[in-house]
Amino acid sequence: MSAAVVDLRSDTLTRPTPGMLEAIAAAEVGDDVYGEDPEVNALESEVAALFGHEAALFCPTGSMANVLGVRAVVPAGQEVLCDSMAHIVRAELGSHAVVGQVTTRTWQAARGAFEADVALAMAVPDAGPYFVSTAAIAIEDTHNFGGGTVQSVDELRRLRAGAQALGLSVHLDGARLWNAHVVTGVSFQEYGSFADTISVCLSKGLGAPVGSVLVSSAERIAEARIWRKRLGGGMRQAGILAAAGRYALKHHIERLAEDHAHAHAIATALAGVDSSIIEPELVQTNIVATTWPSATAAQAFIAGCTAEGIRVGAVGSRVVRLVTHLDIDEAAAGRAADVLPGIAKQALTA
Ligand SMILES: Cc1ncc(COP(=O)(O)O)c(C=O)c1O
């Protein structure tokens, strides 16, 4: 390998920037299980205010924030509806069932694009003694396995109105809501109005090393705090992590547009080989989900990338994901866009 490795497996791979390290070093900390960590308390009130909700809870991971968020709105034995590629149902290892005692029913959605009517039509809010009652609908924005899809804001509005009419709650897995905001320009206050519980992640595009925040009413967050501790998520002097998150919120949201441009450039280069691998106009944010004609071709592409010092990740037998982030600068994205078409041509002959 001649040049530095370009790691496009995930936007969770970033390392703290010098400015973020300074913020971490300067963090004033206390024991957060006692509610005495000033950085954590500040982060929680800032994120709650950002979304126009009463309270927030700093969590170690997005998965925990989702589990606490869903269980806050779905009683044991009832169901949450979501799409079949949602992170909560595909990649949280059954925790909503194991921990939350919640069942799930799913709808199919091309690229994870949300349609309110499809979700609302499945809901059975008060199913009586024979069927499972629906308590909530969960949406993901942007949609990870859908390829970074930004949800239609009109559909989110329609969901909110429809869910309210049926007495259902809405959980928003907003791990990459920051990316959606940069594309749509919709304010976080407005996004906040679409859901009862929202999880947002600081350790993906925003580049903090660890942490997610669950946002909701004061009552739900008070209970989620008990459950966080119950699950072993009470983090003591977590202010060093919260400080990184607060820094990221101040400095790393608007720059996500660069990640989106880099992803688009990579997608355009690959589409130049064969547009069935990826359609660049579908790449709205920082995720390029390429689809290969066979598992063999997908594996050949991954191997070819590795040989060239470019790391990419399989997220299905024929789907390979490339994700841009804070540690992929113009030069790294340019190198990927230069080298990937040759690798793709080879892979398609495999
Ligand atoms: C959409 C979405 N939600 C939740 C998560 C979970 O985050 P964590 O890895 O911090 O548990 C991820 C992680 O990739 C994600 O993509």
C-alpha cells in the first residue's frame, strides 16, 4: 500500500480533532450517577432545548438510547412498527425484545424511505385480548441501511398527525439526524415536534468518540435514567465524553455537507463504471450503499479495495457500504474516487 489507508467502513471510526481534545482536557467533571457532572448536565439541557423537549439523557450508545426511547413509549407486550431495514430491528441484536419486552412488526421500504400511510395502515392501537396492540411507530432519519436516505419532512408531518389521531407515539432514531438537517434545512425544533422520543448520536458524523442522547418529556427521561442505570449505563465522570459531544455540536454539524459532497463524488465515480452499482442521485448524505450483481462480485470489490488501502464494509451479501466522515478529507475522498472505478470493473468480471 503506497498511501495512507482510506477507511470508509463507517462514520464511527473518527478520532477526536485537536480542538475536541482540548475541550475534553478542559472538561469540568463530577459523578453523573449522582447528577453532578456539569458537562453532562449542560449537554443534556442543551440537546433537550435544541429539540424543544423537556429533558434529555446522555447514553453510552445509540443502541441504548433507542432501547430506552422505545421502551419509554411501548408497554411490555405491545408493539412498535418500523421498516424491515431499521437499525432498531436489524442491528440491535433483539434488545427491544430482550430488554424492552416489546414486539416488532415491519413494513418494506425501498431505500428505507418512509411513507406515513404505509405505517399508519398497519397500526392496531387497541387490539383487545387476541392481537398485539400497537403503541408506537419508529422512524430512522437518515436511514442507515437504506443508504443515508433523508426522510421526507411532509411524510414525518403526516405521521405525527396520523399517530396523534390514533393515540400512538413516535420514536425517531435520529442517529444521523444532523445529516438530514444539513440537507433539508429543517430546524431541530421542527424535527423535535415530530416525535415523542428521539435518539441522536454524537459519535457518528459529528465525530465525538462516544455517546448518544435520548430526548423526551421530563417524566419519560426520569424513568429512562433509572433504566440506564439498571442496564449498567451509569457512567460516572462522563463529562470528558460530554465535552467532546458539546464541542461536536458547536463545530461539526455544518461541515457534514463536505461529507455529503465526498460521498456524491465517490458514487459518481462508481456509477461511471455501471449505474446498477449505485445511482448517484440517490446518495443524499454520507453513505454510499453499492449493490453488486452477486455475492462473489461484492467480495471481489471488498478484496480489491483492501489491496488498494481502501476499507469498505459489507452490510448484506451483495451490498457494500462506503461512508464518508470527518477523517476523510478532500484528498482521501479524491483518491477513493480515482481508484474505486478500476476495482469495480475488475470485481464485475469476478
Ligand atoms: C441509524 C442508527 N441507529 C442507531 C445506531 C446505534 O448506535 P451505536 O453503534 O452507538 O449503538 C446506529 C449505528 O450505526 C445507526 O446507524
